Amino acid sequence: MTSAATTETYPITGIPTNARPQIDPVPLRPEINAWVSNPANADQVALFVLALDKFQKLDYEDKLSYFKVCGIHGLPRAPWDQPPNVDGGYYCAHGSILFPTWHRPYLLLFEQRIYEIMINDIIPLAKPQDQPRLLDLAKSWRFPYWDWAVVNVDVPDIVRRPFLPEVISKSLAGVFGVNVQKDPETGAIQPNNPLYSFRTPEPMGKYGIPVDNSQPYDIAKSTSRYPPRYKQGDQSAETQWTNGVQNNDDVTKALRVQQDDDSPNHPSALGGSVYRLLTPGQYKYYGDFATVTYNPPSGSSSAKADAGAPGERENLKANFRPPSSHTSLESVHNTAHHSIGGDFTLPGFGTGHMADQSIAAFDPIFWLHHCHIDRLLAIWQTLNPDLWLLDADVERSARGKMSEKALSPFHADKKRTSYTSNKVREWTQFGYTYPELQYWLPQYRDGNGKFSQEKYVADVSRQVKALYAPTTGTSTGYDYVVNVEYDRYVPRIPSRTDADVLLIKDSH
Ligand SMILES: N[C@@H](Cc1ccc(O)cc1)C(=O)O
């Protein structure tokens, strides 16, 4: 008889609360800079940093270790929480309508592990009189997001530092009794800042991470952002890849690409795209919002709605979609990955971890980035409550519904019940929401004290505008889209391409 323990799956539940979804308040996943820079949060940030550090150091063979959890995304292609005979492949869903929903339980798993480590491993280290207060801080803690689409975006301060900020170091020493030491020569501080990079004692090749896309991920003992292009025998490149490089200024530069332009107030390239994503009425179909490669099934209601007049589109590709849908959550997400990791299309640079999906999840910044993606999904859901994977269901009716497809390898309980897109649609059931989505606030009540959906949605839109709407230029009331098709992997395409477009008003 096999013991239950060997066949039980890991239940991903989120951090427990008793809140009723979309009714009672739930803790917020905070914006990382605001959260860290508030000295009142120093103990909670210290709790998080210590738990993440511990998580990263758990035995790489442990199913619930950082290494194994990050390894779900791509390499080393190991089955996770599934029988060993299942070929794990790359579990991550990209180029798929499941892209947004697959990453929701993935992030939840990461958040839950950090919470468990806080409770089981970190709080017991604190002085007894501090423990009840720390327990409350852990219960109200939620994973932070990094908004890379705001004006004057930068890599979060805490991510940039190999050392921890003063307030947090003080809290580590004062509350947890952690011996904070500074190496007078290197300036390195113990414990390390686990948000700066993920470091391994031996080259990652030893743990099953091979060369990928000709980049030497196997020799790396640390994740990298904007490492040099690697050539066999180049000693300097080899050393940098081995020890890891964090060229965060290059990340900032890439993210600000369009801000250097006409006006300092110009939103970032990504800001404009995020604004388009979240503008009401932009999307008729969830699939167009969700992914770069969603094609409405031929003959389905969405394909018919998208078709032009007979003959009009002879020269266009079959997957042409109306201009309003020419960006997607996955597309802005891809741009951010390349901007953060460093791109092989830039002269001299290799592909840092974040730019290669097979190992991106090992860079701790991946999680801050994906928390932001989940936030954008939640805001979009709030603004488009009727849109979901339903149009794709038509396509899949013979083989089962897309919205009911398992988001492998994530389970809702110990009994192998898989998560599906429908099961993760309501995020507040997992005990979190985002600062823009506080449905319980009194300002969303009407005269009779009843929740007003209209007031709420209007306010969410207002907040989106304040964060991402272009602040310069004269508004014509039109949204012009110029569709240029090019091969994004042509080497040496400059990171920003200017196009002069002449718009001629039709006066007939
Ligand atoms: N491969 C994606 C970028 C990407 C990188 C890392 C990821 O984890 C995910 C996506 C693209 O084609 O643009």
C-alpha cells in the first residue's frame, strides 16, 4: 500500500483569511517601493527578506524549495507535484490563452511558500515577546508588485542593493537577533539581499540548468541582468556570467525608452500599452487581451465578428484582428522580460535570465514583475466583468472547454484537483487584492448604503488614467493605431525604432 503522503498533492490556497470574496476587505498586495520605503513596515519587510533568503537556501531536491518552484516554469524540465512518469516539459503557458490564468496560481504558490516559511522558520527565531506581533504582520503580508509602466520607472531600490537598507538591517538585528555583518572590503552584508539575485553554491549546470540559446546558464552561480554576450574563451565574459552581473541602470534605460523623447512627462513605452490594455471598450474578446497568439476559431462568433467585407482582406493574414486589439497582456509582459533581462539583439549583450523563459523565474525580480501582471489582469477583469475565456470554449467544445483546462501542475487540494481558469477567476477568494481594487470602501456605496458597481468601475478607471494616461500632446479623441509587421528577432534592431507617420485627414 502506498502511503497517502506520497500521493498527496500540495494544496495552493493563498494565505488563509475568513473574508467573503468581493465583499469583505482582504489584505493588499502592495506596490513595492511604497511598501519598503515606509519605516512603519520595516519589521514586515525584514520578515519577508529573511523568509525569501531561507526559501532560496532550501535543499534544491525539496519539492517546496525555491529552486524547484522556480524550476516549474521551464528548466530543468522536471515533473512537479505530478507522478514522476509525467514529462514536465516546460509547464509555463506562453503564446496561449491560458497565459494570464496559469501565472495566477503560480504566483499564489510562491506567496504561500514565503508565508509558510515566515510562520514555521522565521518567527520562531524572534524574541518571544515579539512573536505575536510578527504573526499578525505575517498574516497581513502579501507579495509586492513592481509597476514598470509608471512615469519615471526605475528598478525598485531594494532590488538594486546587494545590501539591505538601514531600517531593515536594524530590524533584523533588533527583532530577529540576526547578526548583520558588513565585509569591510567588499561591502557585502550578511544575510544577503535575496531580491538582488539568486545565488547558488555551485554552477547551475550542476543542478540541471544547461546552456540555452547559446548562453552559458550552466556556468552561472547567480542570475544576471544585462550580462555580456558570451563567446567561448572570453575570460571576462565567463567570469561575469559565473558571478552574475546586475546592470540595473540598463534595465531602467530600456524601460524608459520613450521617456527620453519629447517630454519628460511622456509615459514609458509600456505605460502607453498598459493604458491601451485597460481602456474600456478596447477588447471584445478575452483571448485578444490575454495573449499574443490567440486566433478566433473559424466559424465561431468571434471569427465572424472580426471578418471584413468579402474580398477586402485577401492579402491579409488569416489571423488579422482589428487594430484595437493589437497589444495584449502577454505582449507587454514579453517586452518587460526583454527589457529587464537584457536582450541578445542589443550589441554586446547576452540574454540575461529574465529574457529567456526557460530560466527567467530564477531571477527574484520575476516574481515582482508577475505580481504586476496579475494586478493588470485583476484590474482588467474588474473593468471587463463579462469577458472571459468563453469565446475560446466554442473552439474546444469537442475536447472540453478551454476555461476548464487544467493549469498544470497546480492543485487546489491534496487530492489532485487541478486548478482551471474558471477556478482562479475570482482572485479575492485567495485572500488578496490590489490597492486600486478595494471594493469595500465606503465611497463605492450609493445613497442606500448599497455597493454601486458603477461608482466602483468609474473610480478604477480614474485611477488607471491617473497612472498611465499620456499627459502631453493634444487629444483628438481618436486612438490611432499604426500596424507595422516586422521580425522581432532580427538581430541588431535598435531597441527603439522611430517611425514618422503622416496622418491625412480625409476631407471628402
Ligand atoms: N519569450 C518571450 C519573452 C519571455 C521571456 C521570459 C519569460 O519568462 C517569458 C517570456 C518573447 O518571445 O518575447
